[in-house]
Amino acid sequence: MQEAQSTTSVVGANSGPIMSWGDVGTTLVMLIVVLAVILALAHVVKRFHLGLPKHKKQDVQVVSTSMVGPKERVVVVQVADVQLVLGVTAQQVSLLKELPKPKDPDVQA
């Protein structure tokens, strides 16, 4: 019988490092380029208001506000055809009075 000569080789036993310093430098430069492009696009979107479409009609509008204390105020808000007088504090919002919508838009509560 002949002895079978087995030639086993370890994969990657004589190979060099996985990445050279040149590869690491190239990867870092490309990462910086990608981040710069993302930041530039974000700046363009913010500058030219190219984000999500805004609602044209607001259902709730603040008509007026008046400070009555350091953290308290009275706010008149318009909701559909009704104006609400609200008392606003740091802890809660209270309905003070409900007013009908004025017929003349120049006359506000």
C-alpha cells in the first residue's frame, strides 16, 4: 500500500493583513465624503424648505395672548367658528369662556 500524501494548506496562513493603511485611509476619506454630502443635502432642504408639505389650513389659530403672571397667561384661540378664552399655567390649561366668532375679522376679542 502506498501512503497517501495529503497536502493540507491553511487558508490565509501566508496572506498579509486584511487591510493595508492605504485601504483604511481610502475608507475614511470616502466616509467623510458621504457625511459631507448628507450634511450638504440637509442644509439645502432646510434652506429652501423642501421638507414635508405643510398644511395650508390651520384648524386652531392663536388670536391673542396676554401675560398675567410669571408663568400664567390668558390666550384667545380660534377653533372653527368659535373663539375660546383659555387660562394657561405651567400645570394646566383651563377654559375660561367660549365666545362666538366675530362677524368682522378686524374686531377681535
